Amino acid sequence: MTRTDEEELGRRRFQLQREQAVEAAVEKIRHAPAAGWPSFCNADYTLLREILGELWINLKREKWEEYSFSTLTCQDIQDLIALGKRAKGHVITDVVFDEMDAILSHSRHSSPPL
């Protein structure tokens, strides 16, 4: 196998792992009693998946594994989506990552500014 083929295979494996991690997180959120999943529209679902994908890429796997997606509330999801909309089309800053981490870690003190 050439180096290019190995690199492409590595990229594809990475993408597949990300997709699987995001899908598993979404399924946990979808089944969470307090998530209010039916209240969100398709655009919200898509943006949430994008947000989770970016987080998965930028976080250490141990940190990702610490998140309890099944305990997110409807407000938590709305706040994540609002942060994602604010960052849409831009590089997600460390401040926004920290705010998203606080939501997912259940360590924030209040809702992020919109």
C-alpha cells in the first residue's frame, strides 16, 4: 500500500470514528427524558451534529467519553445550538469551546449569552 493510500485510509477511519461517536451521542440525547427532542427542527438536528463533530475532533477522547449526553436538557441543547449558530462559518474559538464544554460537563453557572 502506498503512503497516499495509507493516508487516505487513515483519514477515512478518522471520519468514520467521528461519525460513529456523533451518532452515538445523538442517540443518547434523542432518548434523554429532558431533551425535548421533538421540539427541534431538522436544521437544529443538523447543526447539533456539526457541533458534536467539531467537539469530537478538537477534544481528547477521554474528555469526550466523560460527557453524559443522556442527561442533557432541552435548554442545554438550545444553548449548544445557539453557540453553534454564533460560530457558524467561523473557526470556533476557545471561549466558545469552553462554553460548550461547560454545558456538556454540566459545570456552567448560567446560560451563555446569545
